[in-house]
Amino acid sequence: MLKPQVSRQPSSTRTHLLFHKPFNIQGSRHASFFLKSTSKFNIEAQKHFRVAFKPSEIKAIASVTEESTDIKVKAVVTVKQTIGGLITSVGIERGLDDIKDLLGKTLLLELVSAELDPKTELEKPTIQAFAHRIGGQVVEGDIRYEADFEVPLNFGEVGAIFVENEHHKEMFLQDIVLDGLPHGAVNITCGSWVHSKYDNDRKRIFFTNKSYLPSQTPSGMRRLREEELVLLRGNGQGHRKAGDRIYDYDVYNDMGNPDKKPELARPVLGGKEHPYPRRCRTGRPRCETDPSSEKRASDFYVPRDEAFSEVKQLTFSAKTLYSLFNALIPSIGNVIDDANIGFPYMTAIDSLFSEGLAMPPLTKEGFWKEVMPRLFKVIAGSGDVLRFEVPKPMERDKFFWFKDEEFARQTLAGLNPYSIKSVTEWPLKSELDPEIYGPPESAITSELLEAEIGGVTSVDKAIREKKLFLLDYHDLLLPFVSKVREIEGTTLYGSRTLFFLTPEGTLRPLAIELTRPPMDGKPQWKQVFTPCYHSTGCWLWRLAKAHVLAHDSGFHQLVSHWLRTHCVTEPYIIATNRQLSVMHPIYRLLHPHFRYTMEINALARESLINAGGIIETSFSPGKYSMEICSAAYDKLWRFDHEALPNDLISRGMAIEDLTAPHGLKLTIEDYPFANDGLYLWDAIKQWVSDYVNHYYPESGLVASDAELQAWWTEIRTIGHADKKDEPWWPELKTRHNLIDIITTIIWVASGHHAAVNFGQYPYAGYFPNRPTIARTKMPTEDPTDEEWKLFLEKPEAALLATFPSKLQATRVMAVLSVLSNHSPDEEYIGEGIEQAWVDDPIIKAAFEKFSGRLKELEGIIDERNANPKLMNRHGAGIVPYELLKPFSKPGITGKGVPYSISI
């Protein structure tokens, strides 16, 4: 703080803060609100005072003498080049903006003091200056502006800066650096759009990077902090527009489109009948044919800076996604006009990788290659051809998908390592109502399993020794079987699959049980299939595996991936923006893990999980996919089990053991996902612990933090309102509670998501390995003589008929190729440090320690993948497990852990 007082004449560049209009919300999370300012003020000054400083970038000395009674401060503003905005727009407005740049009238800046005036106890007047553009060059997409301020000695610490954009177009403000202040440079991270004053004449405010708990907020910033949060919450009214920054909650009532077609009607997800997390409210009009549903307008609103930045749109992510859903997927449907036609033989599937699929020409020459260069090849004389890259597992072993050992291995080191669990009770028994679903007892008997094990051990002993494991999709899917079977071109069972842990540490499949409930006047049907050594049994086993893999694919996509990462995280993001000020240290810790997630979720609602979207048309549950997702949320989801150690314990895949690494003893020692995941979990937890303990030196500060308590309460009672009364929600009273909660949220957005997302194309790109749908029932389920004869004569045809159609397979492969890809602008956990963390030496040191641990994990994973004793990640034809390797390169690499739920 600048203590000496000097006397000074009034200045026309200093203004009091007077509020004339209701506050409005637009632009970045880092802005609190827009203000009108007017009037002049007087400042007392003192003579003979001199301050020297060492600036971070700007070479200058601030001085105060008899002739100069103010401190000279320079602001350097970094603006990103935009599409159709600052650089590339044309016309009269562009010319006017160029003139403003020449005149130095581009940005009006106002410095805000962090402290109240000690005499009046009112907010101090702001200091104004216009910023002018530096030179005519654009360096790596950045444009720089400078402003010079004369700051009175008694102004105190700068707490924020107001910005008014004098251009006719919005500008993407990257950051502002203030140099010349006595205590060094002041950094203000913006990362936000600033609207034109011609669209909205209220100014924007950006806070400095210094973090404060609510009780520690400087006096001059308290009102700004509180009013910011009020504005961000909105009033729950109105249709949200693209430039708004309102964060509010709503149910999932926009999945269907009943006004277009009655068959596109879908139930509302969220509420007693279909429990579900909440999404961001858009406020669109309701459907005419179903007032409980919202119209699917062309815009799927997300708050302005939750959308992809234009920098990201210039690169891979946004452009590819929109092209995928709006151009490629419809074009595939035009090329393959028969939605039901399958593959006539296995080599026809292989042709998608060797010959490709000829695509229709588009108006824009080279469009396909421009947006998806990996997928499209130009064949001489043939135009654009959609030709898929060979997935890594298939590249190493063409027949990997056919093998039982690979089927079992992928439950531990594949795309969905979240479903396998230890068998703890025997016999297996359903919890569904037997009056509706038939006898609850499983048809898998001890005698059957012991015969498969070969007399090595008994079932009871195998359970005691934790050698028996299960994929259980019986009770979740069985209630939907009869409804799904009414959909043409698909079928469904409830399923159970049992595995045995061999002495080598690998799993061996023992049995698959498929169950159909009583329906159509027929009693319950169930049958157990086992690996066989005669042709009929072998083919039935392969068909049963195809059904189980379709179940696992649906569960992975709907539950392990969408529900447990994307969907449940959206309420965390909304609550964080509504209840935690940008000045709050926990906001700044969480913010990197939330970037672009809401935009991706909106795209999913628009084209993936909507009625008639990719999931419904290509996965077994069809139109009931999201209802199954809701049932899984109701029956299976718990916040406390989202923590990796608790998840492993709840599935019987680990027990607490303080003498073991990470405090857990794994039931299967060679469990690649768990081994790598626990190291990453511990690294995240240590980083969070160092961060939390720095800002909360006493646990009492957690309980007394009003913003933090409101944040956690809102997540539980509004964001996850249908689970608000569950007893398993953690309390938030101590630092330990806070560390566990934050670590869980960060893990879900980083490690959990990486494990179930970036392996999608490697493991499911060759769809026989993970078919998304089983289109036909088992040949043994009530067969006619003709059906059975056809199966015996040509069993391969039965398998191909069970697999997805050509249209379904090709669409899913294209989607997985894009969604599994790391874009060039990916931000990896522990790789880049936030400026706010750099500005605090203690936090910077903690982050560097965290980054160092992640670099160690890179080497550890390499060593594990090279260890021949770890047979679930090393061996002939086996792809190394790298999904949790922290860093990566662009492309389909099957590795890399981004900060956030991204593509």
C-alpha cells in the first residue's frame, strides 16, 4: 500500500463509481459485472517521494518527485485474433474500428482500488486511460494494446480493472499486466470475450490474480465480489442468449423432439420418476405437443466463455465436431441408403480400412481433408474416400477380437475397466421382483463353474480367495428387455459373465448367462454358455460374447463415460460459477478442469444422446438408452464412490491396507487401470492437499467459508437434487473433507475421463471387438426349425447378422475416431501452470512438485508396460496400457490425461 499522502488537482480521468442501470451479464467468468462511471474527484498528494521497481516485462521506472506526484503505471493488454471480429471482419464497422485503433481509442480501462477510502469509508474513485494498439503486427495470434496511468500515491493496491470495448465487435481479452506499481507487476488473467459497448454500454470488470477467502476480501472489493455472484445466478427467467453468462439449473427435458415426430418424444430426466443430474438452464420455449419438454432450437446455450474459444475453433476441436455431426454423419447415411444392410462377410469389414467408403462431393473443394485429414484420403480418379486408420490392437494382432484371453484382459486394461467386480455372494441372485421378471436364481451353478475351472478349486474357496469375478448387467437391463425388443432391428438380454483369476494373474472367462424375462405369453428364458471345444458350442459362445460386449459397450458409453464424467460434472461447474467468486482459491483450482465441458455436453445433447441421435440409432437400448442411464444413476451412482480408492473397494477390487502402496491392496495385482490410476490419484490428492492447506491453515476456515458451504450445499441439493437425501454425501467441515471432495472432482474430470474416452477408437474402432448393438437373438432362444438349420449351416452369417449394420458401424467408427483424438491445443494435467498459481510462490512450488510426480508416472508406466510378468499389459500382440500416461501428442495415441473433460 502507498502510505504517503500528497495534494493533487482534480483530473478529468478519475471517476467515482455510480450505478445508473441494472447490472447485466455477458462475457467471461472472470468478469463480475458492468458499471457506468462519471464525475471527478480530488486526491491529496505529498512531495519528495521516489519509488524504484524492477518490472517483469516493461522496462520502466516509476517515480514521484516535486514535479510528478503520481506513480506512472503501464498496462499491457493481450487480445487474441478472432474470426469475423477484430482482424478479419470487413465493411464500414471494420474501417471505424481501424480508425479507433489509430487514434488510440480501442479500450477504455479503469483501475479499481482494493481498499475503501479510510476517511469516507467509500470505494475510491477509479483511474481511467485509453489503451492504444502497439504496432501493426500480430504475433502468434496475439495483438497488444498499451495504456498509461498516473496513479495517486494513496490509491492503494489495485484489485480489479474495468474494461470498455470501443470496437463494434466483441474482443477476446487474454490478459492484462500492470507494470510500475511499487510491489511489482500485477497480473490479471481474463480469458474472456468483451462485448462491444455498442451492444451493451456497461463496462466489464476483471479481478487481479490474487486469491482471497470471502472473509479475507479487501474492503474495496467486498461489494463487487458479492454482487458478481448474484448476477451470475440470474433470476431463473427468460430465454438465454449466446452472449449471456447466466448459470442456472434445469432438468434434461430437451432430449426429445415431439413437435417434429410423435415417436421422437422422450421422458424428462430429472425428478422422482427418472432421477438424473441437472444441466444448464436455457429457458427455451416449451413444445406444443408436450409442455413438459423444451423445444430443440438451433442454439444449445452455454454461458459465453464455457463455449469453445475462437482459438480452439481455429484448430481441430470445434470445427471437426460440427463437421462430424452436421456433414459427415448425414453424408454416410446418403451413401449407405439401406440402414439395415449388414456386412456379408468378415473381409467386407476389413475393407473399411483398406478400400474405404466413397463420399459424395461437397461444395467446398477439399472439405473432408481439411477438417478430418486422418479419416479422408484422396484416391486418384475417385474423389474423397472415408478410409479408417487401422486401430493399434488390430495392427498388432488381426485376430485380437476373437480371443477369450483378450475379452477378459480388456475388463482390466481396456475401454471400460469400471465394471468388473469381485464375487462376494453365492449363488448369484437377482433383486428384481420375481412376479414380473421370473425366478431370481441364476442358472450358473457351482457344478458348472467347477467343471470349467477343471477341479483346481471349489467355488466357495475361489470366492474366499477372491478369484471369482463378474460383469453384471442383469438387473440393470432386464427391466428394459421387453420394451427394447419392440424396436425393429435390435434385441436385449440381462447378462452375467463370470471370470476366474489364474495363477498368472490373468482372467479366464468361465460362463455367460443371458436372460429374457416373461413376455409375449412365454415364461422366463435363460441359458448359460461356456467356452467349448466343439463347433456348435464354440459358435454359441462367440454369439453370447457378442451380446455381452454390446451390453458392456452401452454401459460404458452411457454410464462409465457420459453419466459418470460429463453428466455429473455439469452441476459442479454451474455451482462453482454461481457460488464461488473468481477470487476464491477453490474456484481457481477447479477452473482448469472445467474448460469446454459444458460446450461438449451441449453438443452431446444436440447430436449424440438425443432422440434419433448416434447412441439411440447405433446402440442396443435404442430409444430407451437414456432411461437406462437414469436407472443406473438411481441405482449405482454415489459421489463418495467416484473417488478411485472407494470405487475399487466398493467393487471388491481392493481392500484397505496401510502397508500397501497407496494404502490399498488390489485383489488382482496386475490391474493396469487401478495401478496407474492410484498413482495419478495420489499425485492429484497431494497437489490438492498442498493447495488447500495453504489457503486454509485452520480447518475452522472451511466451516466458516460462506461461499464454499453454499457451493457444496447447492451441488448436493440442486445439482443432484434427486440424491439430496442420501446419507453417503461427505460433510464439508474440515480441510480433510475439502481435500477429498476436490480430489474426487478433479479425478473424475481428468483421470476417470481419460481412462474411458481416449481408448474408444483403439478398442472399438474395429467394431467386432466391441459391437455396440446385438441385432438378433441367440439361435437357442425359442428357435424355429428353419432358424436352427440356418445357424448350423452358416454360423458366421449368424454372427454377422448380430453385429451392427454397415450404417451403424460406420457412423460409430467415425464418431469414435474424432472423440478419441487428442487435439493440437489439448491442455494436459500438470503440464501448463495457471498464471494465478505462478503469482504465489508457495502454490507454484506445490504445482512443480505435482508436475514432477506426473513425469515420474510417465516412466513408471513405461517400465510396467515393458515388464513381461505383467501379462495384462505386456505380451505378444498386446497394446501397452497408456490411457493414464499423463502427457501425449495430437492424434489417436490412446494416452494422455487432459485437465478437463475434453476431446
